[in-house]
Amino acid sequence: MDVDGVLTDGRIIQDSYGHELKVFDVKDGHGIVMAHRAKLRTALISGRQSETITRRAQELGIEIVYQNIWNKLEVYEKVLAQTHCTHEEVAYIGDDLVDIPLLRRVGLAVAVADAVDEVKASAHLITQRAGGQGAVREVIEYILRAQGAWDALLARYTQV
């Protein structure tokens, strides 16, 4: 998945020292944790370089992280090789023009609700929620339900 505009709302806050701050939705983070519990692998491919992204990925157990990437399709091919996945087995969530080539290649192309129109036109699915506001969680739940894994995962949370 992309980061800015998908895991965040796309805004970047810089303090007077040049430190970058990003706001992440805790529901998205927990969705990623749930995906990992269900044996789904996750990866981040970001056009920007940010220590904040590195830290968030570590917190969530995301092992595959590429930053400062303009040609996301090239890196995507590396991710396929690392994970031994086929195009059809991959879902990608994007929001901006740089995501389009990758969206056209994957099995499930997802645009967040506030993505640019061209990205939405390239998507199989458009989320109800905007980037940084639970869109990633929405997609993960969609995938887990489609795979028939949601009920078993939910039971782990609701058993007393």
C-alpha cells in the first residue's frame, strides 16, 4: 500500500526544525495487525522518505518497506519476488497518479474515497473511508471476509 494519502490523510506537518509529523489512524494500524494474525503479508511503497514511516512500519510489524520511490511498479516486481506472490494474489491501495501503473497490475486495485479521479477509474474497489481515516482497515476487513477468515479472527476478540 501507499502511505501518504492512504495510511495518512496526506497532510505533512513540519516543525520549525524540519521534523516531519504524520497522523495515523489507530483503526488502520489494528487492521494491519489483524491482517498479520490472519497470515496476510503487508508492504509499504512510499514516494517519500520519512523516519516516521520507518517507525510506524516497525510498530506494526510491516517487514517490507520501500521509501523515496518514484517508479512503484519496479519496486512492486521486487516485492513479488520477495513474497513469491502472483499479481492476482496482491491487493494495492493508492490515492494519487503515481499509484496508477501498480493498480493496473494487481489482482485487487483499491482507491481510497478521497483519491484523485484517475486513480478511482483504475480501481476495482473504492473505499467508503478516506485515506488516514480507516480506509486501510476497511480494505483488510473486506479481504478477510472474502477469504472466509473474518469470523474466526473476530472470535479471537469476542471470546470471554
